[in-house]
Amino acid sequence: MGENGPVTSVTDAPLPAVTRLIATDLDGTLLRDDKTLSARTVAALAAAEEAGVEVFFVTGRPARWMDVVRSHVQSHGTAICANGAVVTDLRTDGDLLSVRALERGAALHVVRTLREVAPGTSFAVELTTGINYEPAYPPFHLDPGATVAIAEKLLHEDAPGTGAPVLKLLAHHTELAPDAFLDLARTAVGDRAAITRSSPSALLEVSGLGVSKATTLAACCAERGIAPAEVVAFGDMPNDVEMLSWAGASFAMGNAHPDALAAASGRTATNEEDGVALVIERILAARAEARTEAR
């Protein structure tokens, strides 16, 4: 199967005995290809909330790009953004509850290394205050106020510890195959940073070492007394792999990357076919059946 090729068979993977939290990626997972939520998905999210199941949006997106789901958050309002670098409260104007920054020295090491092993790489720097990028980097039309300069200048500090925290470094290549670029970067950079990807293009996302959707989700669950066995996760790309492996039950989308399919305990329909809603409906039906049998 090629990357993001359709999966036609959907397995009925076992669900947890008790589901207390649903963790779902957004792009390619919860959202349709046009970046909207279907009516069925909206209804499923609302039903989960009513049943007392927390829903966490866990995404590579920055907090400022969360308007698409802001009106569908539960009462807790918590979302994990930037691949685990940020926990934010969507009920506010983007208040950051926690930040796990990428050290600028580590980011500069990645820049130097990728310039050497993958000439032609261009970079962007995602900060708590917005994104800045190099002249050769594909421009962000959603961020017209970005500073454009070479990455070394964007990462420069007048004194150690000054400047907004770096959430992640983005590295783009116009010629390399996406997975080949990822493998090359991980080998070259070693243990200086965490590198993943979620785009269909050769676009890498570099976070601080140990930062991932899974590690931040695990911390949020621990704060709530929720065990991994009580979590159901959904995802479609390599940046979801750790989360899919960590959760007690996990579902790769029918359009998922092979690595996500291998990491998940089950699979569901595509994002265009409301794959997340389909499983949420199963979860809620199982809860209703259990209550009926307990009477």
C-alpha cells in the first residue's frame, strides 16, 4: 500500500473495558479533507461529552490554528498542540497551560546538520508568538506578519534565554521523498531532537528530545488519574505513532500512513468516511449496553 492509500477493510478491534478519554489527531483524522467536521462527527463529539468521556484534540497544529474545533471542545477545553510542545485551553484566547520548548542550540544543530546532509533544505521556526521562515520556505499565508530571514538569524538570541520559546523547527525539501528525508534526518541528527512528519510533502517537524504527542498526553492523563488502558486514540501519520502505541486502544484511519497502521491496535474508516465518529459510536453503544446489563 502506498502512503495514505485507502484501506478498504475495517477491523472491529477490542475497546477498553472503560473508556475515559478519547485522543484524536485533527488533519487527516477527525477533519475531512476540506478541513471541516461532518455533522456525524460533531454529533459524536457532543454525545461523548454528554456521556462523560473526555475528548482531547492532539495535533501538530499550533494553538492559533485551532478555530476549526474550538466550538466543539468539552468543558475542560484542553488541547495538545505542536506535536506535544504545548498544552492550551481552547476556552480562552490561546492561553498556554504548559510549554515544552526546543532548545535553540539543539535547533541550530539540526539546521547545520540538515544543510550538510540534505542541501536545499529550507526552514521555518514555530514560536509561542507565531511562525517565522526562510525566504526559500513555502510561505504561510495564514501568518502574514512572519519575519523572513535565514534560520540562523531567526534562532539567534542576544543573550541565552531571551526570545520567545521555540516550539518546533520545520524543515522542507523540494526533491527528497518524504520518508527518505525523515530517515535521513533521524540518522544524521541522532539524539539531539525528536523528528517526525505529518505532511504528505517532505516537511519534517523537529521538537525537543522526548517531546511527542504521546508523552504530553501521558502527562495530561496522569494529572487526571486516567490510565493508558482507559484511552482510545486516533491518528493517521508518523507523528501519531507514539500516541497510537501508548493508548490502550488505538485506531489508524483508513487513509493512514503504513507506520500509523502498524502502530495502532485497530483501524477504522477514512477521515472522509467519519472513521473517528464510527468508533465513538461503538464506544457509546458499548457503554449503554453495559449499563443495561447492570440493571
